[in-house]
Amino acid sequence: MRQSFPTRDVWRRPRLRLVDLLVGGAIFVLLYGLLRVGLTVTHPFVPGHTQASISTDPAELPYYALRSLTRMFIALGLSVTFTFVYGTAAARSRRAEKVLIPLLDILQSVPILGFLTITVTFFIALFPHSIVGLEMASIFAIFTSQAWNMTFSFYHSLITQPRDLDEAARLMRLTKWERFWRLDVPGSMIGLVWNGMMSFGGGWFFLTASEAITVNKRSYALPGIGSYVAAASARSELGRVLLAIAVMIIMVLGVNFVFWRPLVAWSEKFRNEQSEAAEQPRSIALDTLRRSRVPGLIARPVRPIAALLDRLTRPFGIADRPLVANVARRRAGDALFGIAVAVVIALGSSSALRYIADNVGLGAFAHAFGLGAITFARVIVVVAVSTLVWVPVGVKIGMSPRLARYAQPIVQVLASFPANFLFPFFAAFLIATGISLNWGGIVLMALGAQWYILFNTIAGAMSIPSDLREAMDNFGVRGWQRWRRLIIPGIFPAYVTGGITAAGGAWNASIVAELVTYGHHVLVAKGLGSYIALSTANGQFAKTLTGIVVMSIYVVGLNHLLWRRLYRLAETRYSL
Amino acid sequence: MTRAQTEQACILAADHITKSFTTPEGAPLAVLDDINFKLREGEIVALLGKSGSGKSTLLRCLAGLIAPTSGRALYRDAPVVAANPGVAMVFQTFALLPWLTVRQNVELGLEARDVPPAERRDRAERAIDLIGLDGFESAYPKELSGGMRQRVGFARALVVEPDALFMDEPFSALDVLTAENLRTELLALWAHEGFPTRAMLIVTHNIEEAVLLADRVLVLSSNPGRIRAELAVDLERPRDRRTASFEALVDEIYGIMTGRAEERPAVAPVAAAQPSPIDEPMPTATVGGMAGLLEILLARGGKEDLPALADDLMFEVDDLLPLVDGATLLGFATVDNADLQITDDGREFVIADILTTKELFARKAAERAPLVRAINNALAASMDGNLPEAFFLDILRRGFSDEEARHQLDIAIDWGRYGELYEYDANTGQLRREHRAPEPEQDPVDA
């Protein structure tokens, strides 16, 4: 497979405009709103319903793993639903698009783990006497790690739908519902499945981070494989961590085998090129399923239901748009809509700022920006070192079809594997050697982020046509010259995609990598990540809010100042 | 056709349809200008024009897919305000859903009309049989050849029994033989008694195809699209391309289409009266293409009938006419009544050695191609012989869309590079005067 992850269209962005600032403000307000709701209800937990930690008895591990897996799939279901609703709204409503797309851009760049505190507070407040709130917070965290990429991919395939298919659908007078299921969803299926699979892999990291969490000096733990690792780490039981790692690997491979691989192979039928793809992804599980009678058995009861739904949704109307719009009325509507949105955001922002000013003072922003610079330095090191190490390796793999066939699935699993499972080992190592987390944090951040660079470099190297390589051989272009003239330009587009994603991942990871506990030791690195993590644990929500906002500004700013330019260069100059 | 002869009810009408797009400069840019025509029951009408004549845009206005800027489309005397329910369309690119089988594709339009499943299946089966697809019902489009795919396109359109069948270059993505075969079958269906469709409207750039199929041919001019001529085709069916009357009609249409834009709104006759780059756009012609055309022309004695030339080269108008336009613009050839005649300059351009050829080309382009002249003059007048492309794009955007402005500049860059008039650096977007470029003769202030 030559696809990069996320697919390249996911990072295609327009220039940063005023509306983005507005939307940034909106997210700020939203977070603040959630926080306020969470704080107003301060029901204590009923002891016995939730625990601060869970048992590390290996016999419980299969059950925990199953609980975790269930969370992952519920989150996936939510992500798909969200994708359909949000993506359709953004692609079909001009007015919604103006707000939804910049919103998604920022959501994608906001450190999800920073969210976690706020959402946990919020969900616990919603369900004060049960474990449901925690479950929902965890699922929500996984959801936020999966949904954005999928939504961008879906939105992008909707707006780039072939014009003739759109026209054919309108002339055939398909209803909105029919069009959605016959044209919109199938047409975006390949990107959706691919991004879904890779985001699902990334979701394990957030599952692990969200199952056991300390908010406002109180620790919560859900039964799950992530909290198992956390508990084992707290008790310095490295053997049991190893056991959990083994279970995790089995789970990642298993889900891949029975779920994603078949789905990827199946989605091939939605490829819009009117010719067969050269190399079809295959899946043993799918072949077996296709040969069995199961699909027929499932289809029989589903067909009448689908027909019924087709008829029931008929009143929603035909998927066509009126040809003539009342320009004056539309303008007035736009203006009204814009003003309403702006007023709400302005009011919300000012009260959020007042909240921060009252609690920690606006000077906290300056402090957080300073800490952000330190974390930023770590991110730079992570990306630079990963690039130096993995680009040559990735090129080597990608240039050899035989190697690539074996290596790419392995890299995919490595990318899925939650790096935070390995934190206890590194923590133990750092404690034993006395190395400061200020340096060690870089390694922890790199554990997860590096794979995106390797994975995308392989994809990029595979996409270099063999005739170009043969031509370079023929003219004796070797060594540095070959890198400069062929390899670097060839892998550049895929590398940029990997670089954005790796950098985003590293920022995110800083929240768990700059504050690590192992046994009775607490290791802290100076940086924005630990600032957010510490303020969360101590219940200083104004600080948390400040930290998240500042980190979002860093990430979004860098995406637009640096990555977007590289991305455009890749598109115009180096696309093969 | 007997059906077309008597005055029949009007199915579709274009009522003063004008379509313009707004250029990035804010000026309106007309694609269609005041189009009036009627499609009556029982007739086949062909819309014929070069690319850029807005013929597909007109088709889409009538189909209710896009809105005209002013004027309106009427279906059975009612204004079209959304996708036209009486129209089914066959697309150049087939526009089949690749994830549905042939039968599912054909049934889709019936499903949308909420036809019960049994009847749906029945009607789809009949349409599939009618169009010669039986046996392929469960195939996916990607398993089919181009011709078979377009058959699915026809079956899908005909199964809903549309009042009018619209075809947007339906045969131009097919090879010559397959296209001929499908055209014949379409006409056989049309002649059949029980054929439910009452009229057909086909957009094409292929003159012979238009004459072969249509009862009436509307020739559209380009920039903006206007109806330049309307010709009734009274030839008996089935039509034979080799008859004298057929050839005469094809020749006549060639003549109409190659005629220089005569009835352009008289631009105020200013002193020099040289057309600006906007009045006279660059034809989409490469230097190599024009050279090839002239070479062939010379080999045939310097004069040749355009239809014959196109036929022998297996070219269609869209491919050939821009080259003809380019050659006549540069003064290397002249067109008279569908005959292409090489000039003395053209002869020299073909025969001379490469350096002379380039010099001749450079001189002619700088003299006769308005955009090349404008660039050459502006560069000569600039301080250091350097100008950013944005300067020219801004000027072009007064008369062209963003995309078209870029396209115009790209052609001018290509010509200028060949003639070594100026250099272009894609990285910086700078145009730079070549040292050896000839000095422009007239006043360097242009455009």
C-alpha cells in the first residue's frame, strides 16, 4: 500500500484567516463552558463504585482487554457517526462550512490529552454517582483521537466528488438519503477506511492515557488494559507490564486481522478509477467470509429494512439545490449569522479570560508561552532525530518491494502500539541512571511520534516510479546526488504529511511524557506538557485552560507558518 | 425524418439565455450570450462548437444543473428551477457508479422515482436488452470496455423514459469504430416505433457526427458563445458520408467554424486598431503542432480541404482547429471556404533551418500574436528586462477567468520560449527578456 497516513488531503488547508481566530476563540469558550459545568456540580464519588486503581492480577487481564476493546469500538462508531453528520454539513452548507472547517482544523491540532481533564470533569458532573461518566470521558478521549482525520477525509472526498457523478445523481433525482448511501459514502469509502484504521491505531495511546487519570487530586481508574499498566507501573511490577504488552500486541494484530484488513480489502471495490488497481490488498478473513453463507444471511433481513428506510426518508426531499438564490436575503442571513457567532464568542472569551485573570492572572499566558518554548525545543529534536534515523531506513525499505511487503504491516503495528505502555521501563531506567526527564522526556515523546515519519517515508519511497530509478541507475546518479535529485523530492510529499502528524503527536505526548510516575517516584520535566498535567492533577483548572490554549496556539501556528508552506511546495513541485 | 417535418410541440426552450462568470477582477465574462432556440418533439438537434463555445454550459442550463445569469430555460413552457425532471443525460465520461453493477446502475434512476422492485427489475431488464447489454447485468463498470460502459450510460438514461435525451459528447471518449457502431444503434432505436423519448439534444465538436445524427445543427461561436448559424439537415436516413450532399454540408460547416470571428462587436476603431490580448486570445496550439500541420500541408502541395485533412489525420475539430487558428494568426496559412492554403512565410517556416525558423517565428509572433507582442513590448520597456508574471495575469484577468488567464499566459510563454523572445522562471514567476530578442518596432506601450 502506498498511502500515507493520514491521507494527504487531510492536511490540505486554506490560508489562516480572520475566521480562524474566531473559531479558535470558540473552542476556548467551549472548553471554558465545559469546565464551568463540571465545576458547578461537585458531587463526590460514591466509594465502591470507582476505584483509584485496579488489581494487577494477570487472570483479570483478558477481561480488562475486552473492556478496553469495547471502548475502542464504541468510540469508532461515534467517530463514524460524527464524520457523516459533520462532514456532510460542512460540505453541503456553505454557511456551516465557513465555521466547521476551521473549527475542525483547530480541533485536530489541539492536544487531546489536555482536553481530557476538562471532559472528565464534565462527564463526572453529568453522571455523578456512577462509573458511566468516567467511561464516557475515556470513550470521548479515544473519539477525539479518531474523528478529526476521518472527518477531514470524508469532507474532502465530498467536495472533490467528480462533477459528472454529481450531475448524474441530480438528474436521476435521487433523494437526499439515497444520494448519501449510493454516492457520498461509497465514494469516500477508501479514504474513510484507511484513515479510520490508522486513527484507530492511534486511539490505543489515548485509551491507555484515559483509563487511569488523576484529576483534582483524586485518582480514577476504569477496568481496562491501560489502567492495568498504570497500576502495575505504580507498583513497580515490570513483569506484569510485559504481560500487558504481550496482550496488547495480540489485540492489535487480532483486530487488524479480523476487522481492518478485511475492511481495507473490501473497500477496494469503491475505487473510482475505471480500471483495476495493479495490486489488490487481500485478506484471508474476507475471502473466508465471502465464501461462506454469512453475507447472504445478513443481507436478507437488511434489504427490506434498507428499502423501508429509502421510503421513509423520501419526505426529506431530493438531493438537488435550487438554481436561483435570493442574493440579498442570503447576504443578510450571512451577516446575521456571522454577527451572532461573533457576539457569542466575544462574550464567552471575555468571561473565560476573566476566569483565568481572577484565578491565576493573565501573566500565566506569558509563563505558559515560555514553557511552551521548552516543549517546542523537544518537539524539534524529536522530529529532527526521527527524520535522520528513519528516513534512510524508510527509503531503504520502500525501494525494495520485497522488504516493503514485510516491513509495512510491522511498522503499522508499531505505530498502533501505545507508546505509553513502554513508559514504565524508561522511567525505571531513568531512575536507575539518574538521567533527568528533561532529556529523557524527548525519548518518551519520540516513542510514539517517530513511526509516522517512518511509515510515510516508506509510502513515499514506494511511490517513486521504477523507471525514474532505472534512469538514475543508467546515468550513474549515485550517493548524495541521487538523494538530492531523486529521493528527497520523491518522498517529500509523504514526508511532510508524516512530519505534521509526528509533530502533532509529539506535542500531545508531552502531556504524558513530561510527568511520569513510577512506583513512588515522580519525574517531572520542565515544559508545557507537565504544566498542563500538574495543574490538572492539582485541580488548578484555570492553569489547565491556559496551558491548553497556549499549546493549541503553538500547534496551529506552526501548522500554518511552517507545515502548510512545505505542504504547498510538495503539492506544486514535488508531486509525482 | 417524417416526425420532424411538421410543426411539433416544443419540449424545451432557451429563452434569451446568457451565462457569465465573474472574473477575479470583478468583471463579468460571458460564456453564453443571448441564446434562443427550441427543441421540438420528434427532432434531434446537435449543438456544435469549438471548446470554449459554452455548448456544454448551455446543455447544463437546459438540464437544470446550473442557472443562467439571465434569461431562462423552459421545459414544457414551465421555467426550469431545479434538475429538469424530463431530461436524462448521457455523459462523455459515462458517470457510472463504479461500486454498482450494471443492473444496479440502470435501476438507480427508477429507485429514485420510487418504482416498485418488481417493475423496476422488469424495466431495467428491458432497457438492458434493448441496448445490447444482456449477459452483463452483474458486471461492474470497471470490467467493461469503454463502448460497453457507454451502453450502460444509455440504458440508464433511457430506462426512465425521459421526454428528452441529452448527450454531452457521448462518443468522444470511444474509439472510432465503437463510436460509429453506437451511433448507428442509437439511430435505429430512434427510428423504432415504441421509442419513448421524444427528442434528443447532442453536444459535439465533431462535424460529421452532427451531420450524421441531427435534423438541425446549431453552430456556436466562441468567446462568448452565440448561435452563429443554424442549418437544417434534410438528408435522407440512413445517411451516407460519401454522398456529395453530405460532404457539401460538412464543408459548409467547416467554413462557418473556421471563419475568423467576423461579427465581433466593433471595438471602437482606435488609431492603431490592433486587437488586444483580450480581444484576440491565444489559440491552444503548440509550436510543434503548427509546424507539423504546415509540413503536412506543404507535402500535399500547399493547399488542402480541411475536412479531408482532419479525416486523414483522424483528427477532430477540437484538435485541428486550434492549430489552424494558430497558423493563420501567425500568417503562415490562410483559410478560404474550408480550404487551408500555406503562405510564403509558412513555406519558409517549414523549409528553413532551425535558426531561421526560430527567427521567423519570433518575428511573426511578436508582430501578430497580441499577447506575445504585449509581453515583448512590456519587457523591452521595463528597466532591466524583467517583469513578474502577475503583471500580465492581472491584465488578462480583465477578460478571462483565473484559469483561462493562466492558460493564455502559458501558451504565450511557450511561444516566446520557442522564439527566444523571453525566458520564464517557474520558481520566481519572472519573465525575462532574451538578449537576442529583436527590438519591438512600434510604441512599447501596449495593453
